[in-house]
Amino acid sequence: MHDSVSSSTKRITRENLLIGSALPNNTVTTASIANSAVTPAKRSGGFKVGTFTVTATGSKVVTDVGFTPKLLKVTFTSDSGSTAISAWGMSDGTTSQSGGIAADSSNKRTWTTSSGNFIYVASVTGANTRVASLTSFDSNGFTMNFTTLTATGTWIYEAYA
């Protein structure tokens, strides 16, 4: 019996990937592709996942994305022992939506959402702890402006081309 998937897999070469030939799903494993073979300039769509650290209010520029995003999602999680925070924000560059939850050791919880802020998180007492707007999508990343930041932290981003 002829196995078309394994035959397709055997014929894949670096040149096929560089010229953008279409392949059936599940025919390429990451072990068979060099990191440099599929760059943002050589694909249609795609995404990048990375991290950034915020240490102060003001402008935060992230420049390691490799392309101009069309959609951006960020997430943050922190657990200091007495307070746990989880937050997310999404934007297409025009419209932003965010949400967050905070909980403390006495089981007080606060859930916040915002359709105007890229990032908006409040503490269990209702005080804003992290507030930011998305300023721009840039040729190699994005820029945000943090107006409120009560603690530093590392965020995870997903940028979509």
C-alpha cells in the first residue's frame, strides 16, 4: 500500500520551503526544518511568541518580533503568596480589550474588563495595578504606554502577522 504522507515527507527539501510550496497538514516536523528556513518574509501570516519585562511606567517598546503585527495578545500571571494576578490584553491596532483577575489569601477576588485599555488590572481592593494602552504596531514589534504599574513583571506576547 502506498503511503502518500510519508512520500510527501521524504520529498521535502529546504528549497521547497523557501519557494512556498503547499504541503498537506502533518507532513513536516520541526526537526526537519532549519530555524532560518521559515522567516516572516517567507510566509503568509504566522505568529511569534516572546516575552518582555516592564519595570516602570511610560513607553515600553518591544523590538524582537520580526514583522509588523496585525493582532497582539499579551498575558501576565503573578503569585506573590498573598496575592495572585492573571491578566490578558488583545488589540488589532484599532480596538483593544483586556481583562484581569486578582485574588488574595483571604479569598477576596476582583475581575476587571476594559474595552478601552490594552491592559487593565485592579487589585482585590479595586485599585488599578497595571494599566496600559497600545501606542503602535511597529515594523519589528509594538509600543505600549504604561500609565499605572504597581509591580514589575514579565509578560508573554503572541504577535500575529
